[in-house]
Amino acid sequence: MPAGARRSDLPALPLAVSIGEPAGIGAEIVAQAWLRRSALALPAFYLVGDAGFVARRLARAGLDVPLAEVEPGAAAATFARALPIVGTGHPLPDSPGRPDPVAARGVIAAIERGVADIAAGKAAGLVTAPIHKAALYGAGFAFPGHTEFLGHLAGRYWPGRPAQPVMMLAGPELRGVPVTIHIPLAEVPRRLTTQAIIETGRIVARDLTRRFGIARPRLAVAGLNPHAGEDGAMGGEDIAIVAPAIAALRAEGIDATGPHPADTLFHPRARTGYDAVLGMYHDQVLIPVKTIAFDETVNVTLGLPFVRTSPDHGTAFDIAGRGIARPDSMIAAITMAAEMAATGQPAEPALS
Ligand SMILES: NC(=O)C1=CN([C@@H]2O[C@H](COP(=O)(O)OP(=O)(O)OC[C@H]3O[C@@H](n4cnc5c(N)ncnc54)[C@H](O)[C@@H]3O)[C@@H](O)[C@H]2O)C=CC1
Ligand SMILES: NCC(=O)COP(=O)(O)O
């Protein structure tokens, strides 16, 4: 829990939870979280989507959850008796495991509505259920994932306050940040820049302090190549790109170290030496994070003027519609969003 936040400080406003890919498990894990609201003292939240779809899916999955279609202003008062649903006006198909391109508009609208509600002072933060990226790309979605889309929406609703979204996977034992995210592995060396590492490191250091209460965050920066390049013998990027970024961060007073060989950065003793790892590409970070704590880890977007969290997992098409998906990571995401919102941090200032 971030310093400065206490359970009793849970935000007065509800959290908005976007429905995600309807062919996936999103509706089921939100409903499962709602069923545990009292036992876990969860903060109030509402699901943004299509109430008709949610009702059909929960019936199919054998989840007995009362639903109430409301406006955000009534969600907190409704939460004790029913799962509040805020409609987008876009019907969603109930076809578990089989994504239908017709759903894309409603999936995107739910994310947009959640951010609009935060900007309008109706929601404390956004929790996103997983999307199926390929389905959205097929419908013309121009962003690799939520992370970049939310940066775009921040520009729409907080103009003049440039957002620089940074993905962080935060688990009980490990926080990891991929500097490059959803790009082909073959493109990583070309698109990895010293400036990107510096900007990512600044945002992580700042938000670990502002949102997570860590006074002087320690950042361990992984090298790109085996053995962090072995003095250049196994790749020149660690000397040419990564090391200068670490030097620049240190010159700014940020406690960054490295480039560290990635293979020895994630064992339990190594993890005591830092507050977050900056990795150079997606799997360098997400494999250790999900291996250590798949059910408890939360995907947090740093660098935004609002709070956004998500479960670490995806749409789980193989188990959708059966009511067996574990809600743990969704519950962790809801809890973390509430705790981050409760720190009462104002909208983020622009970074230099
Ligand atoms: N934040 C987001 O929107 C995310 C979206 N995705 C998307 O999800 C889709 C599927 O991705 P995959 O790589 O297959 O990963 P996945 O996380 O959906 O599934 C991997 C395995 O974990 C299991 N699993 C996942 N969540 C579970 C839960 N809550 N309870 C029990 N078992 C669970 C699945 O059944 C499957 O066997 C892709 O389109 C991907 O882009 C993936 C990660 C995050
Ligand atoms: N692998 C993480 C992931 O896919 C989540 O991406 P995003 O939708 O949160 O940008």
C-alpha cells in the first residue's frame, strides 16, 4: 500500500471498470470481485459496458449477481446491493472464446467513458479488464494497447498536460517496467534509445515516490544483451545506449544502477536490492513478474494524470464463459487503484 494511504482512506468516488473484450473473462472476474466486496472491504466500483451482455454472460457462467444499470453518481450507493453497470450504448455479443469484430466499438467506448468520468470528477480511477488487441487492430484501433491509448485520452481530457504513459507490472515481490512494450523483438535494438530509458526512469522514480510513497526509489536497469553485453563482445547497445541513460539518471539524482545482466536480476536476493527493474523489452520483465506472482500482480500505467490499473493477465479465452476464472489479479487491481487514488495526488505536472 502506498505510504499515506490507509484502508479507511478509500476514495469517496467509485472506480470505473471497463468491460474489456466480451469474448474473454472480464465480466466474470468483475462479478467475482463484487461477490467478495464485503469480505475484502473492496472500494465501490462500477462496470462500464452493456448490461444485457453482462446479464447473459453471468447467467451462462453460473454467477448469481444482481445488476443495476445506473449513472456513475448512483454507483457508490448501489454497490452494496448490486453490481452497478454504466452503459455505453453499444451492445456486446456473448460469444465466449470467440472474439467478434463487432464488439470493438463498445470495448473502446467503455475505456473512453471511464476516462471521461474521471475527468468529470465522477470516478476515482480506471481499472481495465483485458482487451484482445488483435480484434481491436482489425477494427482500426491505432494503439498497441491500453497504455498508449490512455496516453492519448489524457491529452484529450487534460490538454496542455502532456502524458507519457509507462507500463509497470507491480507484484508483491517485484515491480518491473518494460522500456519498449508491444513491438516485435526484432525491432527492439533499433527502437531502444537512451532518451526513452531516461524518460522512463524519470517517470518511474517520480511515481514510485508520489503514488507509492517510496522516498528514494532504487531502480535497477537491465542490460539488453546476454551478460549486459560482456564489455561489448555480445552486443554494443549496453555501452552505447543503456549505460549513458543510467549516467544521466544518476546525474539527476535518481538512484539508478546497471546495466545489470538480466539473468541474475530476478532471484530473491537480487530483488532485495531495488524497488523496480527497468527492462529493455516486454518479455524480459513480464516473464519474471508473472512467474513469481501471476495471480497477485497488477499492471499499472504510470505517467498519466489519473490512476489506471489492470489485472496482469489477458482475456483467457480458453476458460471464458465457465465461471472458473480467478478474480485475484482483478481484485488486486481494484485495491491498488483505490489505494493510489487515496494518496490524493493531484493531476501530474508535465515533465521537463
Ligand atoms: N491488459 C490487457 O488488456 C491484456 C490483454 N492481453 C490480451 O489477452 C489475450 C490473450 O493473451 P494470452 O497470452 O493468452 O494470456 P492470458 O493471460 O489471457 O492467458 C494465459 C493463460 O492463463 C490463464 N489465465 C489467465 N487469466 C486467468 C484467470 N484470471 N484465472 C485463471 N486462469 C487465467 C488462461 O486460461 C491461459 O491458460 C491477447 O489478445 C492479449 O493481447 C494480455 C495481457 C494483458
Ligand atoms: N502484456 C501486457 C499487456 O498486454 C497489457 O497492455 P495494456 O493493454 O495495458 O497496454
